[in-house]
Amino acid sequence: MEISSRLTRVEPSEQTKNFRDTAVGMVSTRSFPAIVGTADMMLKSSGVTLIGFEKIGGGHCTAIVRGGISDVRLAVESGVQTAEQFGQLVSSIIIPRPMPNLEMIFPMGSRLMELVDKNGYSRLSNQAIGLLETRGFPAMVGAADAMLKSADVYLSSYEMIGDGLCTAIIRGTVANVAVAVEAGMLEAERIGELHAVMVIPRPLDDLEKNLPAASCWIDEKPQPINLPISVKEVEKEFVELPDLAKLPIHIEEYEE
């Protein structure tokens, strides 16, 4: 007796196709400026994609990247070294070819990328980034005020990651951001506890997409112009032109 079975083929999504047979790399720190600086080094050290940041409270932040196994391994090594330099490394991991069930539940692909794609673009993009982290909200607000008054910078947003850690994020030229961060450090130490600072001169697009930005700086993505599908043809009317050779020519004579 012949038994036949019918199998239904489910086509993978475009996002799944993009990340098929890739590895996942994660580096965790206890500071938001530290994780942003770590992610910046991971992106600039190899050809990986930054999926996003995962914040679980208590000051713990994780940068998640995807790419080929060799690229991810190199990126994680660079990230670990950077986090250790900041004195904020918690842990790291490399997962070659994660199982689909793992990708569906944890933020390793489509979920965070969909959130990124829905955002517009910031008018402060392509400028240097300054991050100043304090323990305590008043110290962060005071530091942000000092930074804005000391240099030509803009307050992009702020981030809270638990354990009393708050980060003010500013944008501007490299020189202005450096001056502003220095002024903010002095004010933060005067008010409360300064925890960490970071200046990133040239952020990559992947980092731009994953950094928080206040709604006042976000512009909507331009909508495509809908062109008409069909154009109605207008009847053409031919007009006969006169023969220029047969036209009479009138010449007026002038007396001197």
C-alpha cells in the first residue's frame, strides 16, 4: 500500500532570508554610554548589523549584532575589549545559526528591525554624539542644562536603564560636543554622582537607527508620489500650414 504525504512549504520572510545562516553576537555592560561606545566599536571593526539594545534594568544593557560567524566573532572581541576599557563589561556570547524558535522569542532579528523601520529620520543625524550618565535624575537634568549653555549642541533625548542611571544624549559638531560634555561632567559631579561619559565623532547608520531621539527631532519619512496608472489619450487635430513660398510679400518703399 502506497502512502503519500503532502507537505506545505512555508516561505521565509524577507527578514529571515537576510539573517539566514548568520550568527548572533551579544555584549553586555552596566552603563548606557558604555554600551553605545561598545556597539560603535563592534560596527566599525567588522561587517555586522546592529539589531538593537536590550535593557533589563539594574543598569544592564546589551548590544545585539548579526552577521557572518567570523564577522560576529571579531565584533564581539572588539566589543569586549572596549567594555573592559570602560570597566563596565558584564558578559558576552556568540551563537552560530540560532534556532528559529529562539529568534522568534528573543530580540535577535525581525522584531527590533521592524520597530526601527517604522521610525522616521532625525534632523540631528550625521552629527557627533555625546552621552553623559549620572546616578540620579536631578544630576542628569542639571548636566544637560550646563551642556546646552556651554556650547552649540542640541539635547537629542535621554535614557533611563534602572539602578538610578540616567543618560543625557546631545548632538553637534565634535568640538562643541567635547566642550559640552566637559561642562556637563563638572555640573553632574557638583549635584550628584557622575557615572560615565562617551563622545562618538562619526556614528554609523546602524547606530543612528538604534539610538533614542525625542519626537520633536523626528521627521516623517517622505511618502512616494502616486503617479496615474493610465493616461487618457487626447485626440490629435492636424492643422495644415500655408505654403510660405506662395505667400505675398509686401515691400514698402521709402523716399529719401
